[in-house]
Amino acid sequence: MTLQFLRRLSLPFFSLSLVLAAALPSRAELFEAHDFTLPNGLQVVVIPNHRAPIVTQMVWYKTGAADEPTGKSGIAHFLEHLMFRGTKTVTPGAFSRIVAQNGGRDNAFTTHDYTAYFQNVAADRLDMVMKLESDRMANLVISDKVVEPEREVIIEERRMRIGNSPAALFDEQLETSLFLHHPYRIPTIGWENEMHRLTTQDALDFYHRWYAPNNAVLVISGDVTTEQVKTLATKYYGPIPRRAVPQRQRVEEPAKVASARLTMKNPRVTQINWSRQYLAPSYRVGDTKYAYALQVLAEVLGGSAASPLYKGLVIDRTLATSAGASYDPNMFDLATFGFSATLKNGVSVDDFEAALDGIVKQALEGGITAEQVDRAKQRMMSNAVYARDSVAGPARIVGMALALGRSLNDIQSWPDKIGAVTLNDVRAAAQSILHDDTAITGILMPGPTS
């Protein structure tokens, strides 16, 4: 199982899909995607791709770590693990074993906003994985006998992936400074002291609260037809009754009125890793009119070797070994815009920050040209083409967008929205969020632990 617990400062295992999540061709080229809804509320999307006799099934639940009850951090990810621990007809561990015995692969991942389960199999095994996946949507069976050992698994996972990684530990601290009130400040994997207290009933409560067909999206991509999928989805998922699902109760993040600067030293760190993060709108929340311009801004400032950040800091001034900008509007609530870099050994933070601040200021006060904006938009459009080259990629892209409350029309309109971004739009978007008096700066550096 995989979880996306370092949401902003590191890329998850499907980073390419996230980068391209909005970068999709127009309707005529949208993987020829078609959708329909079963009577029980399950939305089904079919993305035909007949290049090879393979298929990906993904089920996306519209819930994640930010929907957890107070004091139960990690329960969304814990439930993801427990979904592999059996039903009335499938014994613990048999789900993945059956998929593997049929030549397929399966896994799952949890984020703050959604949880997804997937299988990649030969096209003639679609019937089998639909039967398996629909079974655990409705018939999960767990007890203390399986829950308690699995709880130790997720605790050990946290120790390995967070506790043993200075960067991961530091990222957690940065998140708590970036978000004052919103549950995005809580790690997806959970705080260890709370993970120890997660129970079988906690998992079942979360399962029965959120895991319903009318709170899910089924995406089938590959060597299939819409008619075939409709028949199988109706057979396996159709009988699952819809249930009342509560609205997400997300608190509103208060306005930031101060900046913060966090520094962490660790002897396992060999180079200074620097970052600066700003709260920013997503597609759904905040000044959403800037979402497309901010994507272009990130691409202009740090999207290529010729970008101002990389060229100025890495090539021209040799202050860093890497430098870039990042922004992903695919969040249910607020997103972030950020700069990051790895400093060359011997370079002081003060010298680096003075150089970066100068580059950003110059870019925003006239250094960015309409030609640079046009080139950035063209790179983004060109990258979108690669999203069609795989079977699993489109399923991830479309599934994530729909799980976040967007629509196929929203995805389809992305090229037009990006194409319409102007130089003035980019400048206005930058001026709306790049306020250093509310930024969170992080410096992870070599040295003895204090």
C-alpha cells in the first residue's frame, strides 16, 4: 500500500500523473472517455485503449485523511490496509494473492482527500477483479485478530518512512506551520501516539461512514468497451445499496498574518535543502481564478533548465545543485505554491536567499516576457500528450479529478483555460500569493541534532 503523506515537498509514486492531472487534451482527444452512473449512485468512467490486451480498474473513494475524526489520525490509511484483510468470501491476504496468480498487480494509496484501490490485469481478467473489488466495497470483515497485527505494520511503516527520514520529519513540521487550523496539517499516515490507539471499531466506523457506491468513482481503462463495462459494473457493483454519506466537514483555514522560519539540523543530511511555501488557491477553494495562471507561473519560473530559477541559481551563479517552483491545484481545499532548492556545499543560506529573492523580484517586475509565458504554455500542452501513452495513467488522472469534485468537462477545458492565460494574468496571480510576510521558509541542514 502507498500513502501520499508528504503532500507538497515531495512527489508521490505517481508524480507524473499528478503533474498531468489537469493537463489533458480536448474532449475529442480525452482518451475517448465515457461516463455513466448506476442507480445506486456509483459513477463509472470508461477509457478505451486497445493498444494491448490489458486493463486497469480503479475505485476512488471521496474521503481521505482530512476527513478523520479528531484524535483518530491515520485511520483512513489504516483502513486502506485493512481492506486487504478479507471479506465473507475472501480470506485475509487472498485478494492480492488471487490477482498475482492471474498475472496482475494491485495496490492502493491514501491522501488527505481521497483513497484509491487499483488492479492492472489482462483484459480477460476484468470480470475477476470487478468481483473482488465490489465484494470488499460492501462486505469487509475484520476483527481484532487481524487489526492488531496490521496496526503494528502501519506503525512500523511510519517509523521507516518518517522516523528514519530527516526530510520527512521536517516536512511534517513545515505542514503544521503552513496550516494553522486545517487538517492538512496532520500527516496522512497519522501521529504515532494516536496510531497506537486505533481500534477495529474505529476502522469499521470510517468504512461504514464513507465507503459507499454513491461516494465512489469506478474507472476502467484499457482494452474494453463501454457496453462491456456497463454490463459488468451493473452485475457486480449494481446490487450494492447506496447509503447516506455525510457532507465533508472541512474547517476554513484562517488568514495568515505572520511568516515563519523553521530550521532543522541532522547529521544524516549532507546538503542544505531549502524551501519556501505560500498558501494558494486550488481549483475549488480560494481565489480560484488564479489556478491556471499559477500553473503557468510555476512552469515559467522553474519548469525547465532555461527557467530563471534554474538558470540563475544553478547554472549562472552556481549556488545550488537544483532549484525550481511547484504548484498543484488538485486539492479539495487550499493548495500551496512553493520554491525549493538544494544548495551547493559551502554556500550560505543568506547568499542563496538574496540571489533567489532578486531573481523572483526581477521576474515579477518585468523580467517575465509574453514569449516566456507562451513557451511555458506550449511545454505544458506538449507534456499533456504523454498522458495518453499508458493504460493506468489516464485512469489515475480522471479518477483523481472526479474524486475531488471536478467533472470531465473541467478536465476537457484545461487546454483552453491554459491557452487563455496572459502575461498580465501570470503577474496578477503572483502578486496575489507571493507575500514573504506570510511565507513558511524551511531550512534542513547538516549538523548535530540539537
